[in-house]
Amino acid sequence: MNDSTADDYSQEHQVSEKLDLKTKIAFGAGDLGTAITAMIGISYLSPFLTDVAGLRAGLAGLTQLIGKVWDAINDPMVGVLSDRTQSSQGRRYPWMIWGAVPFGIFFFLNWVVPQFSSNESVNEWGLFWFYTIVSVLFNAFYTIVNLPYTALTAELTQDYDERTSLNSFRFFFSIGGSIFAVLLALVISLIIPQNKQLQYIVLGAICAVVSVFPLYWCVWGTKKRAKAMAKLHPEMEQTVSIPLWKQLQIVFTNRPFLFVVGIYLCSWLSVQLTASIIPYFVVSWMRLPSWHFNLVLLAVQGTAMSMLFVWSAISKRVGKQAVYYMGVSIWIIAQGGLFFLQPGQVTLMYIFAIMAGFGVSTAYLVPWSMLPDVIELDELKTGQRREGIFYSFIVFIQKICLGLAVNIVLQRLGKAGYIPPEPNVPIPVQPDAVLEVIRVSIGPIPAIALIIGLILTYFYPITREMHAEILLKLQARQQQRDHLE
């Protein structure tokens, strides 16, 4: 788009921060591919590694932990670098454009089972290092495409409620991608019922291809708006000059940001810990065929998807905090119910899954809608916009904690004596110690995290009124700069 077109677009929209439907849809599509890979990874990778690739539960947990730790470490690196990127494409888009294809390739390699040796022990360690290296590379490219994408939220609009609406579209596609992934896994398992390894490699190949293209759709559909906003708010495209150590100091003295980190961490620890243990809960505790696991995920994600725009509309009336209280309260009841659930209570299991979906929807929506407000508060204090560093550090902390949580659960399963399924024993009877690990991981741990999240939300300081005041001060500062120029 040439400068005159951008000027026309800016003049047309400078009265309002509202986004058109086309831009919202394109932005939302950017989270489709990463959501597909994230859902497949968190829900299926652990059982794939233990039950198909043949890794012990402890090694399966360790290889994922290493990948997540590196994933967390590279978040601040990419965040800082994207804040400092200078390009005709803007600060964020070059990362998405060049990272998309490698992102798809390394996701696919997670589902390959190479043979390194006829010696079982040597082959297992060969597989461990293969999956560790692939995990590190996949997670690196996941960050390269996803972190700059998430930072676009604060750059496309400054409107308090419009950001909640924008995130509704983002997570509509995100949850839609999760549902697509689960449905695809279910269909493949029915078409190829006897060969688990082939199921996973077909699933990985299809998801890898499907995940790449929405990133280019997002770039194509939002770039015009981003350029126009950069002209309206030139500070958005200024590279950050504050030294890294000083940035870290400022980030962690931003009190509202620490609340958002805590709320996000508690919400997503509950989401992803539950998703990672559900396959073991459905098969080993409920004694059901594995296809029920796919239906449980569909019940959760389908409910979450249908509630996104409902919660967004309610948020405009009562605010983000109140919406979080409502959804998470229902969710806590569901997690507690799963802990007390007994084999045979299948209908009740699906009811709890639907209830959990009400809360999961707010976990998608609320923390990510709060973060851009925090960034503007930081801009008011520092005079610079640093979306990359804020988005990277919230994800950094989340990934470290998630990696530790999943690793600890798998380590505990291994030490408790987890028995992998075999062709002639598809649902082995697990020791009581294994069943206890599964139940505690799906009930009390997520519920406690959610209660902490509710407490943090109560004390979160940025209201709609405070955010409006922040924007007025920023506008006054920019007008003063324009007058001096």
C-alpha cells in the first residue's frame, strides 16, 4: 500500500478506533495454525511418546520440559528483537512471513518415529535426543511466528472494548483450530483404527500443512490497518532504545503487569495441565475407549468457542474482571467434580466438560484483553511502546511453569508405575498410585490455581475509567510533540 492510500485510510478512521470485520477476521486467522499445533501437542504428544514411540514416562516428560524451557528462553529474545526490527513490512510481519514454513516442518517431525538401533536402550536414548532437538526447533519457530502476532493486538486499536472484541475473533479461530484438530484426530482414529503410529503421522502431516497458510492470511489482511495506525500513532513503529536490563527492571516494577501475569498463569496452568492429563483420565480412570477423550475435548472447546462473543458482550456492560469471576467460578466446580467422578458416570463427565468450557472461554479472553492496557500504562511512564517485551515475558513465565507442571506429572506417573497399553491389552489396569496422580492432577491442582487467579483478578487495578485516563494523557503528550514539531 502506498503512502497516499495509508493517509486516506488513516483520515477515514482517525475519529474512531473501531476495526472493520475483514481486519478482525484476518487477525483472528493468525492464531488458527498455532492453536492447532498447540492443541495437538498438549493433548496427544505425551501419550504418543509413551505409548507409540516407546519412551519411558520420565524421559517423555524430560524431553518436553527441555523444549518448553528453551521455548520460554527464546520468548524474550524474539520479543526484544521484534521491538527493534526496522523493515518496510513493519516490526512484526517479517518474523511471521519467514518463520511460517519452518514452523510447519518441525511440527511434523514431532510425529516421526525413527529407528536408531536394534538395541532397545540405545534406541530409546536416540529417540529421546531426536525428540528433544525437534522440540527445541519447533518451539523456537512457534515463538518466531506467534509472539510478533500476539503483539499486533496493541498495535491495531487502542479502544478498551474493541480489544476485547478483537481477542474474541482471535480466540474464535484459536478454539476453532483446537476443535478442528480434535475432530481430525477422531476421524483419523476411526479410519485407521489399528495402526497408532500411522494415525499420528497422518495427523501431524495434515496439521502441519493447514497451520502454515493462516499466518499469511493474517499478514495480508491486517498489514493495511497496521500501517494506517502507525501513521496515526507514530510511536508504535519507533524502535525501542532502552537497554535490555533496564527494560526488564521496568517490566517487573509494573504492578498491573504482574497481576496479568499471575491471572494468565493460573488460567493456563489449569487449561493445559487438564488437557495433558485427560487422555490418561478417560482411559485409565474412567475405563473408556480413547475416542471418548476426543469428545471430552470437543465438549470443552465447543462450549468455550460458543461463549466467546457472549462473554465479550457481557464484558462491555460489567467489565473484564466480572466476566472472569463468572466463568472461572463455574470452571472450579467442574474441576472439583472431575476429581470426585467415578467410573461409569459418563454423562456427568460430559456435563463437567461443558461447565469447564464456560471458564476456559474467559481464560482465552480476559488476560489477553488486559495486557494491551498494561502496555499503554508503560508507554505513559517510559515514552516508548514495548509490546514485544511484555508479550514475551508473560509467555516466558507461562511456558516455564507449564513445562515443569507437565514434566512433574509424567515423572510422577512413571514413578507410580504407569503401564502403557499394548495391542492385546488396550486398557491396562493401572496401580492405585497412578490413578491417584491422575485424579489429583485433574482436580485439586487446577482448582487451587483458579482460586488464586480469582484473587489476583479482584486486585487488578486498571479499570475502564483508568484506561480512558491513560489514553487521554497519551493523546495530550502526542499533541504537544506535534505542536513542537
